[in-house]
Amino acid sequence: QVQLEESGGGLVQPGGSLRLSCAASRNLFSVGAMMGWYRKAPGKQREVVATITSGGSPYYTDSVKGRFAISRDDAKNTLSLQMNSLKPEDTAVYYCNAKWTLGTFWGQGTQVTVSS
């Protein structure tokens, strides 16, 4: 079991930046967990934004490549998502995710709104 808590969301203008953080209640590197960020926009299904393996290999969905960067600090049990050049279509609730042999776990989500 693990508890995940996101922070860092908010309102930002188009072209701006935000950094999301996810604090985990336990060390996930030791269990080989894959971690990731997902988002759900109004009227749409939840989609993957970026994931990172325990070995540090990242994956990005096409729409955020070159703008977002995912990272994990296993010493601090944190996952981050640096979001640059934000667009209105990035508006969504962003969720932290961790998965390994025990199951899949989600945080409560943090709202990101990109609007002028």
C-alpha cells in the first residue's frame, strides 16, 4: 500500500509553467514501481501524460513531448512533472500514479487550469 499526494496545481496563463509534485508515503524504488502522471479533462477520459520506470526511463504522450519533463527522486519519495509552454488544452485534473506487483495506486489529483 502507498498514499500519494499531489501538489503544485493552479491557474497559469498560456505559455506559462507549473511544477507538479507527488509525495509518496513509502519508498517505491525498492519495489521497482513504475510511476506516472495522468490527467482528466472535462468530458474526456483519463489519459496518460508521462511515466517513468524505476530505472529512470521516461515516456511522454505525443502532445506533451518537448514541453513536459518527468522526474523522480527516490531518496525523497517524490515524483515531479515540470510543465512548460502550457496550452489551454492542458487544462485538467492531474493524477499521480504508482504501480507494481501489489497493485495500482492513485493520488487525489490536482487541478491545472491554463487560461488568460
